[in-house]
Amino acid sequence: MSWAILLALASFAAGWAAASWRARLLEKMRARYLSFVSHEFITPVTTLNMTILNFLNGIFGEVREDQRPWLLMIFEQVGRLDALVGDLRDLIHIELHRDLHLNRERARLADLLQKSLGSMREGIVRSGAEVKVEGFDALPELDLDPERIQRVLTAALHHARKFRMKGPITLAARAAQGSVSVAVEYDGPVVAPELLRQALDLYFAVHNPKSQVLACTGLGLGLACRLVEAHGGRMTLEVDGAGHARIAFDLPAPA
């Protein structure tokens, strides 16, 4: 091999190494910037949440009954915004920093579910859905990240509320040897098999092609699936030929 070719290959290798180093540096800078931005969202969202709660609790004076539904709607949407900020923060750590760490503690799934239902109660009422809950009070305490698992439950509820077409939304939980299983079921549109296979992908936006109203926004089930997996569990989504859907996930439980 001639010296000219060797020099050309060496020059190419040096250029490639420099370009790769710059790409990694830019990725780290973007990750840091997005982390700072997501962190800065926390203060205004918390302020809005506390202000609405003070209004609802009568701290600023009596709230008229015709005003309360609007305040509850704002409270729900601020809670949704707070969850989206948490989703964004987790996405940054999963995809860019690759260092997602769980803040585990002993917690009851029943308590987390009640918080999820409380944060979206007004939206459930507006959608005309009935929510049935089964088996949560009989579950043991689990070693989990409460804030993130609450967002998993909320994501499943939002998905069910958004795509439900008739009947109730049913949440059922049961304990088995070494695990706890949770299922959210509802009757919605029939989903093509190829779309169903992608529904738990991180960047896939589930939608009903016949209705833009039913389009999903946010990270939805894709990120929820990643958070369940980070806990050592698994999430699935099934829809039969009649449109009966079942979102299920399991979490490790003490033996």
C-alpha cells in the first residue's frame, strides 16, 4: 500500500474521530440544556397547582358552585402538565443521559390509583365514563417509585378515557407469587394488528384514523412501558376483533 493511501486513510480516521467527538459533545450539551429546561418548568407548574388548590379549598374566599367545575378542570390540566414535565424529564434521562434512576420506597398501589383518579376526575365525568376498581385494596405494599408508577396508572387511564367508545373503564389488580398484575380494560375502536404492535413504542403516536379527536398526545403508553420495565416488570396492550382493549402490566412483589 502506497504512502499516499496510508496518509489519506490516516487523515480520514482523524477527521472521523474529530467529528464523532464533536457529535458526542453536542449531544451532551443538548441533554444538559433540555434537563435545565424541564427543571425550570417545575416551579411555575407547582405554583399554579398550589394556587388552584387554595381556591378550591376556600383559602381565597368562597367559590361559587358554577365556578367550581372550571377550577376543577384547570386543576386536572395543571396535573396533566405536571405529568408531561415528568415524562419529558424521564425521556431525557432514558434517551440522552441514559441514567434513569428510580426513587424506590414502600407504597400501596391503591393510594397511587386514588391520586390518579383524583387528578382526572372532572375529565372522567365529562367523558361520561364509569370507572370500576377491583382488587387494589388486597394488594401488598410494593418497593417502587411512587411518582413514576402513578404516572403509569394515569397514562393507562388517559389512554382508556381517550379511546373508550362505550361501557365502563375497569381497573383490576391481583397478587400472584412474586408479582402484582394490573389491567385496565375498556371497549373502543378496532385496531389494526400492525398498529397494535407499535402501540408501546416510545415515539409512536396511537390514533384513530377516522377521528382526529382521538389522537394521542404526549408520550403516553410508550414511556409508561419503559418505566414499568425499569421496575423489572412488563406492559402489554391487546385489542380483540370487537374492540375490547386490555392494557396490562406487572410489577415485582415481595414473596
